Amino acid sequence: MSESTDTRHSSPPYRVAVLGGAALLSSCAVGPDFKAPEAPHDARFVAAGQLPLETAATALPGGEAQRFVDGQDIPGQWWTLFQSAQLNALIERALKNSPTLESAQAALRQAKEITAAQRGSYYPSVSGALEAQRQKASGAAFGVPGFPASYFYNLDTAQVNVSYTLDVFGGTRRQVESLQAQAEYEQFALEASYITLTANIVTAAVNEASLRAQIAATEQISQSQQAQLGIVTRRLSAGGASRADVLQQQAVLQTTLASLPLLRSQLAQQRNQLAAFLGSLPAEYTDADFELDSLTMPQDLPVSLPSKFVEQRPDVREYSALLHAATAQVGVATANMLPQITLTGSYGQASPTVDNLFAASSNVWNVIGTLTQPIFKGGQLKHQRRAAVAAAQEAAANYRATVVVAFQNVSDTLYALNADADALAAQSLAERTAAESLTMVQAQYQSGAASYVQVLSAQQNYQTAAVALIKARAQRFADTAALFQALGGGWWNRGEPLADIQKTREAQ
């Protein structure tokens, strides 16, 4: 293209830019402006007086009373409240290797790049072209007397083409707004994945510890039953017991032993689940065993203020972003029904010879303005806008439903924690009572003061109570983790954004 400073040739592109800028500044964005839904007024997680300020306490490890503290904030790494270095290390590894997080991060990067690409529509489209042409033409085609029958000519062209669609009614801006909201959705989807992953690891670790304790208790009970079988067998030899007593004791022992393979299988599957959370294959997972006694029960439990709660739950923020995106699409559909103004222009050089291509006399340019108004499309644009409005209404309803479920999650967990404490106290008493009863009945049986049916009943009661106590201890830990998850997991207090797993790997 010529470097000439001749204003006669260079002014039209500048006029295009000035006109485009003026039109853009005077334009407005059609469609509704998004406003984030307000938090529910005077909302509560539970009705007044329905729950005590603190739970019951039991004289067992993990049986401490838990206090519900209104308005207390949640730490970004809430799982550290369980005071388990092993658990902390496991979660740290998962955050660096989880395929689930990596997928969510990739989805966020994609959404951001799509938004950035759409922002390019704010600017003119500029392209350059260089063309060399040789053509044989017929003089008859021009209808000019005396033209030769045919002739050859060359034409070399170098030009810059500019095209710009004015965003007079804000359709482009609404499209960018919608894509930005989609990126925000992916951001909170990532946060939700983060919280779900950490909560699942804590729950899986608690389940592993529970299963391990159930196996140990069942093995201990089977040893006691084996010893009792020896006693009954000796009494049979001495004539103090019947063959039926021996068979009954053998049946009880075998029933207890038969429960161990299932528990061991569940334990192996739980460790496989932990491996999956870490992005590892089952055979690669060799971490140390989790024990219930290695976990500390958090005693002060935060309860977010309902007015802030909707800002803290990632899934609520996800659906708010989807509502934002759907609202912006109404503006896009509305703008599509209105006139579209496009300015195009080109500026360059054209010459039959390369030598003269950049001469001042070879300058060529054109400016074209186009106004396009849809007139008839068979109702397509009208129905597309109605569909966009319906989609926004659907998104609004989904948002409200998500808020309701979020409040329900917290309420359910608060009730569960209170019930867990009461259940643990009851199970602890039941286990002590069953153990004392078994000891007493066994002594009475040896002295002939109790029947063997009483011994069997006491054994079964103790086994049931011992396993139930372990499950009750574990349930308190699991529901405590569920409360932190239900309240949003404290992502807003994390000191730094989530590390990009893919970029970290690429840098290694």
C-alpha cells in the first residue's frame, strides 16, 4: 500500500473510524439489565428454638460437644480443623492431581478464551490482500467498435479492507455479557468441584477409619466368641452343656466371621475411592491407614448469616451466572430484530505493472455503508426472542430452586449434627450396658445360673452395640464435614486462586 500522505486518499478511512466511534457512543444496549437476585429476607436455617446452641457431649474421643456459632467465618482450608497431618497431605496431593479439577479448570480457560474472542467484535475487522492478475478478454464483450478481437492485460492490486458492524443496539455487548456470565459460571463450577473434592476426601477418610474400626471390633468379638465356644465345648465334655449349645455358639461365631469379608471388601473399595480422588490407580495408592482416634472433632461450628449465605454457596452463584447469561441473551435476540449498520471500506493501490503499483496515481479506495432491517423471516426472530425470554424465566426458577435446596442442605446438616451427638451418647450407653450384660451372663452361665440362650442373646446385643457405636462416632465426623461443604467451604477465604493443574504440569 502506498505511503503517500495525500489527504485526499487517506481521509475516508479516518472518517469511517470517526463515524463508527460516534455511532457506538450514541448507541444503547437493548434488553433487560441484569440485577443479581437479593438474598431471602429474614431467612433462617432452622425455626427459632428448634436446636440447642450446642450438642450433647459423650466421654469418648470425638464425643466433645459442638457449638453452633452464628456469623462465624469458615477458613479456606476447613479440613485442617480435624488436626490430621495425614488428611491435610492427602488433600494437598488431590488438589494438585485431581482429573476432576483439571477438567473444571480447562472448561474455565475455554470460557474465558471464547469471551475474549467475542470481544474482538467490538473492533473493526481489518485484512490485507495482495493480488496479481493476468486476463485474456474479448473486445466484443465491451461492444466498442475497433476493439481487437481479444487482448491480454495484467492488474496488480495491494489493498487493506476494513469492515465494521456498528453495535448500535448493543447486541454485541449483550453477547459478550452473556459469555462473561458463562465464564463466571465455570469459575464457580470450579469452586464447587474444589469443595466437593475436599469434602469427599474427608468423608472417605472417615469411612475408611470407620470400616477399619468395625473390622477390628468384629475380629475382637470373634475372638471372644471363639473363647466362649471353647468353654461350651469343655462343658459338653463334662456333661454341663448340650450339643445344641455347641452348635448355636458355632453358628454365632461363623456369622460373625462371615461379616468380615464384606467389611474388608468395603475397606478396599474405600481406599480405591481415595486413590481415584487423587488421580491415582488403585494399585498405586499406598498411603497409611486412617484411624478414628487420629481425628479431632471441631467444637466450634460456623453457621453463616443467611444474608451472606447465597453469596458463599458456589452452586447458587453458578445459577446466578446462568440467569445473567440468559438475561443477556434476551438483549441479543432483541437486537437481532433491529437494524444492523455495517461500514466497509478498502484502500490500496492498483496498477497494470508492478513498477507503478505504489505510485500516487495508483491509489484506489471505496467506502460503503449498509443498513439492513429484517422485514420478513417467517416469525423466526420473534420466536427466538420469546424463547430467550422463556429461557431467562427458566433460569430464574432454577436459581430460586437452588437457593431453597441450599438452605435445606444446611438445615438438614444442623439437625443431623444435633441428632448425631444424641445418638452417640445413646450408643455409648448401649455399648457399655451390653458389655456389662455379656460379662454378667457369661459368669452366670458358668455357674449354672443362666441358660445358654441368654448368653447368645447377650453376645449378639454386644456385637450390634459395639459396631453401632463405631458408626455413630464416624457419622459425627462425616456430618461435620458435610456442614462445611453445605456452607460453601470457605473458598472466599482462600489466600490464592486454585493452581492450574495443567499449567503446573507443563512447567515441570
